[in-house]
Amino acid sequence: MLVLGIETSCDETAVALYKGGTGLLGHEIYSQANLHSNFGGIVPELAARDHARKIVPVITATCDSAGVDLVQDVDAVAFTAGPGLMGALLVGATFGRTLAWSLDVPALAVHHMEGHLLVALMAAGEVNFPFLALLVSGGHTLLLKAKALGEYEVLGESLDDAVGEAFDKTAKLLGLGYPGGARLAELATKGVTGRFEFPVPMATKPNLDFSFSGLKTHAMLQVRALEAEDALDDQARADVALAFQQAAIRALLLKCRRAIRQTHLQQLVVAGGVGANLALREALLAMAEAEGCTLYYPPTDLCTDNGAMIAYAGWLRLRNGEQSQLSVKVRARWPMSELRAPPKLA
Ligand code: KG4
Ligand code: ZN
């Protein structure tokens, strides 16, 4: 079964083709980052309009580069139905549902975070449940027990900012523009360890929850103190970036280790945009090895939003007997605990 996946939940118009038994045939991502950077954040109305402008060219480019004939070859269409920006979601979901109808093929509404979670396992082939998952993106910080396809127990989550949001806000503070998570990570490579020590959030709390807004405030106070001393030079910025990143990573690592020890699960999946952070990967890899746990993560280009995660999650559900109705429903908020197993697995 060849599935066309469409992702438009935020500021990337992304499309992919996934074929069962063969794998990913191709994927294209059009980023609106330049459009929103002047505003210091995503403007929802502009995001929706730009998705409407780019969705056909991105689908065409994906099919052309993969040598796929949209009308002849595509067996199903999967699209993101939430969580995300309402207007942005509506463009991709309405387009995807209508395309499936006009091609007379099944359609499937996909949960964005389930897409992030499952694409980490795409390269590994079959998914072996149960496993632990750390989902770290611009909108979510979730520690999950994935019991089966569609059965997710939330073990911990951020009580305030998502970790990606904290990276972006700290990056903005350091003058790195928006979205700045990857740029902050780049700057941190030039930082000197130990010049600044940031407190590790929630380290002493016995649960599996996270909190990142205090870390962001700590960074702000540190930057202000440096500014007051007229000492906020390039090296100081890099040192703040590193101290922030190290504390954020430590917080994620501590809770993952605790979850491994509590659940005795031997597989940890890391996904979502912040999963592209190399220092985080290295730290988690060392921890997982020490705990006798296998770490799975997607290739870097499939950590941030992409169409492959929607095509693959859609394919997994479609082959287990799930299909969406003709009417399109999108959800800005959609807790993962509300997901259900597809019919053949229920
Ligand atoms: O998954 P994603 O593309 O979109 C959402 O679903 O939110 O995640 C985007 C987030 C942003 O906050 C971005 O700054 C962050 O992931 N991010 C990173 C890195 N690359 C992207 N954060 C830290 N280090 C990176 N290398
Ligand atoms: Zn995402």
C-alpha cells in the first residue's frame, strides 16, 4: 500500500510517500521559517495562507522526485488532524480528505505526536511494543509508555513550557532569531563548561514531570546581569547557551532514567524537533547503554516536522483496518491518551 502523507500542523508544508514493504519513497519539506521570522514567532493566519499556497507544489514535487503518479499509484492519503494551529491544520486536512475522495482511496486522520513517535521506528521495520517514549517538540514534552499502537499512557509531561519552547525563548533572548532551538545548540558548541551553572528543573521532585519555564527565566536573569556589567559578548552568549542546554538535557535525562528503572522497559524512543539535538542524543545514548536499554531515534531530518511521520503512522493504522469518514475534524488540542487502537488491534 502506497500512502501519501500530508503535514501542515504548524509552519512546515511537508509531504511524503511511504510504501509498505519498500519504505520511504521520498519526502519534501517547505519551511515557512523566513515568513514568520520577522514577527519573532508564528503568525497563524499567515501560516494557513502559506500552506494553501504551497500544498499543491509540494505534493507535485514529492511525486515527481519519487517517480510516482499521484492518480495511478497512490493507495491512500494520510493527513495531520491535530494537535496544532486550527487554520493550518484545516488546509492540510481538507486538502488531503478531498484528494482521497477524488482519487477514490481511503483517507486517514493522523495525530501529529503519534507521527513523531512512530517515525523513530520506521527504519527499524516492525515496531515492538511496549516501549518508553520521550517526545520533545515546540509544543510538547511527554514521557510515555507506549503499550501498543494507539495505547499510550502519559507517565510525565511539562507543567509549563515545552522544552522546545524554552530553547526558542532562550535563543530569542540571545538574539538568535526564531525558531532558534537549532541555533542555540550550534552556539552551545562554542561555550565553556562550568562558567555558568543553571539549576536542573524538577530534579528533586520524585515524579516524572518536567518544568522548563524557570530555566528560561534563569537564562533571562543571567543575560540581564551580564548586560548590566557590559559583559554580554559572543563568548558569554555561548556560555549561557551551553549552561541552558546542559540543564535542560540533564532534566530530560534524569526523568528518562527514572522511567526506565520504574517500568523496567528496555527500549526508549526519542522523537520530536528537540530530538535533533546532538548533545541530547549523546547524553541519552550513554545513559541508555548504562541502563541496558536500547535507544531509538529518527534521522535528524525526520525529528522536526515532516511528511514521512504522517505517511508512516497513517500506513500503520490503515493496514490495521482504520479509515476516516468523509467529514473532516481537526483538533488544536488532542491528548495522546485519547487515541485508540485501530480496529484489527482493538
Ligand atoms: O517537532 P517540531 O518540528 O515541531 C513541533 O511539533 O513543535 O519541533 C520544533 C522544536 C522547536 O522548538 C525547535 O527550536 C526545536 O524543535 N529544535 C531544536 C533543535 N532542532 C529543532 N531544539 C534543540 N536543538 C536542536 N538541534
Ligand atoms: Zn512536531
